Amino acid sequence: MALRFTSEQRLDDGVLEREFTLGEIPGILWTPASTPEPGPAPAPAPAPLILLGQPPLGLRKMYPRLVARARHAAADGFATATIELPGSGDRPRWDAVDQARAELRRTVEAGEPVGAELVDALVLPLVARAVPEWQAALDALLSLPGIGGPVAYSGGVISIGVRLAVVEPRLVAAGLFAGSFVPRAILEEARQVTIPLHVLLQWDDEVNDRQAALDLFDAFGSAEKTLQANMGGHTGVPEFAGDDAARFFRRHLK
Amino acid sequence: MALRFTSEQRLDDGVLEREFTLGEIPGILWTPASTPEPGPAPAPAPAPLILLGQPPLGLRKMYPRLVARARHAAADGFATATIELPGSGDRPRWDAVDQARAELRRTVEAGEPVGAELVDALVLPLVARAVPEWQAALDALLSLPGIGGPVAYSGGVISIGVRLAVVEPRLVAAGLFAGSFVPRAILEEARQVTIPLHVLLQWDDEVNDRQAALDLFDAFGSAEKTLQANMGGHTGVPEFAGDDAARFFRRHLK
């Protein structure tokens, strides 16, 4: 799929923010101030790339948090990019996933347990469609001047991170957020993951199952894996946890 | 109890290492290179103090790891001190605790589960005797020139750290190692702990019960508590975990 830039702005800290489309998929690329502009001369030291995963809430809604992560990474010399998930934001609605989400809301509001079949319906189709899209984005992004070197995945929808870590050999490390439901099939796939992992868990996350997150962490096959659990609820990740994650990426991308 | 220095040496990085006795208890104090020598002039900026907890294996045996932690802390401007645990090292043998340890070895070698009564016999007498000794050491150390300001506890025998965090108001933070058995009474006490905590857990610790460590972390009453789990067995804490713990102490002691 062809990547086409649709807008460009320089942020106050010098980070270059470019919106793009990859086929029909909207995305955003941030490159650090020191990265050479795209052009005919090859970049002398290509920036490592962190793929910014996000929950399926739409890029516009997630933008403030995404750009904050992008600026943080750019300060370490890393490029970052994200793409809209299928069925989210401005992309066409996806009835099957919308129905599963409506069923999830109904179940949670009724105080009923969220069953394994509902988790599968919520997550597995999303993983199956999103992971090849991330890989296509990776193909396109790594062919740009100034971007290259090792690649990491960071953030939301942990099942997408797990599948990507299994199928994508260019990924050298992943920082995952244990904040969403995990199908049994993904728990099994986790045993095949061998890259270094840094997993954030909000201990009292009101929308996540702590034991499922601990089971997933236990399942990962990686020789280096760190679980960092903090207090503060689903969206209350403390600032120092972001700093610790940044140090993880510096260790593995530099 | 009176603190009396018995030897003094300057390490190659400028850290001053002084052995002392507190009554009959041997101990070691390390102060950073920039701390003024003891003398009549009061120190202008007293160094925060980290109490270095340790397993009951004796100061001589633990010295290499203790001095490494002391040098690391001194580089951040912190004084560190440790004292010999009752019944360990050169201190008089303690039959009751020795018998409990022999029983533990027998139980583990026989592949039997370690029961709650044995855990109580192993840990509770040690906590009851050691905590007042740490507090007496704190009284004496904080009266020395060049040492003062906030105090933290770091390291081994997590139950000692829990009790100290409950009873000692001068403690502002604790970095704990979830690597020893925890009596039920200590699990209950943990709910009264309110200071910031950084808890290290070796995920596949061969001599520790992971679920007990998770239950203890869950029990702590602190609004800021972080659990960091890593791979590598009981003594295999990765170097970056030490760096993360150092950042925790910098956040809370400076």
C-alpha cells in the first residue's frame, strides 16, 4: 500500500508531525527535530521507530496522549507512528466489532462476568485485521528517508502487540499495556514471544482483569520481561512509569 | 545504645566506609565523598540515609553486594548503613531461629509445602528483635554530623521492612525485595503501610512463593506503590532493576 502525506506541521519542540494515508488508513508520523527532512540525500543516521499502539477510540480522541508519547520518544531520538484501527475514528464502521462492544457494555452494566466467547469476538477479528495493517505501515515507513534501524511496538490493545511480536521479525522490543481483554488464543501465542518486553499493569484497573494480565505476563517466552504494576486506575499511569518505559526503549533501540 | 566506630577506610570512589558497633551489634556506615568529615562544624547539607536491609546470612558474606549498593547510593548523595541481624554473622547464635531454619531446609529438601506455622517461627521472632535494633541504629546514625534528612529502607527480609514502615515515622519510603516468606500477621500489618513503596519481585524465584508476594503487594495501603517483576531467579535481579530502584529513592529522598 502506498503511503501519502496529507498534512505537515512543525511542533514547538521541533518535532515534525505528518498526517498520512496508507491506502484508506489514516495515520500520523512524528520525527525528531534532528532527523533530516525527506529528500534525495540519504539520512546519515536513521531514527529507530516506535509504533504507537492505541485503544480503538479513534485517532482524534487519542491525539493528546499520542502526541505526548511522540514528543517524549522524539527527545530520545526516536520516530513514532500510529495508524487508525479498523472500525475506529473516520474509518468505515465495522458491524461485528460494534456489536461485540455493545454486548460488552450491556454485560458490564448488568454486572455480569465477561465470558471468553465475548472476549474472542471483541478482540480476535481486530487483531486479525490490524496486524497486517501495522506490517504494511512498517513496510512503508521504513522506506522513508531518515527512518530505519530497530523497531519497537508500544502501547494499547495488548493482543495486537502479542501477535505483532510473534509474526513481525523487524520488531526488537515491545512495551505493552495490560489494559484490555485477552483471548485464550492470544495467551497461547504469548509463549512464542521471545523479544524483550516491558509490561505496564494498573493494579486496580477498573476495566481489566488483573489475574488475566498476570497469566499473560507469565506466559511470555521472553528471557527479558519486566512487569511494572502501579496504582491509579485504568488511565492513571503515573508519570514515572512513562519514564521507566522510555528507559526500556532506550536500552533496546540504541 | 552507643554507636562506636571501630574502623574507617576511604574507598577508591571517595566513599567513606566506617565499621561500628551499636552496643553489641556490628554495623557499617557508608557516607558519600562530598559529605563533610565528622567534626565540630555542623554539616551544611546532611545526606539522606538509606538503611540497607539484608538476608540473615551475615554481614561478611553479604559485604560485596552491600558495598555495591552503598556505592550506587553514594553516587546519588545518600548515606547508607546496615547492621548485623540477630543470630547472624558474628552475633551469638539464636537456637530458636536456627531450629526453624533447619526445619525449613528439611521441608524444602523433602519437597513438602512450607506451612504457615513454620513461616511464623522463621520470621516473626526475627522481626520482633530486629526492628527495635534498626530503630536504635537510626537514633544513633541520625545524631552523627553529615547525616540527616529523610530516611528510607531498602532490601531484604521484607517482613522487617513492613514492620519498620508501620512503626517508624522517620521512614518516608521503602524499596522492598519480595524474596522471603511472609507470615500472615505481616500480611495484615501491610494494610497499615502508607509510605511510597517500590517492590522488586523475581518472577521465577525458586525460593519464594509468587502468589504470596502478589498478595502482599495488594495488601499494602500505600497510595503510591510499584511492583516490578523481572526474570532471572532469586539472585538474578537485572542491573536495570537496580537503576529503577535508585530512581525511586531519588524521587522520594531529594
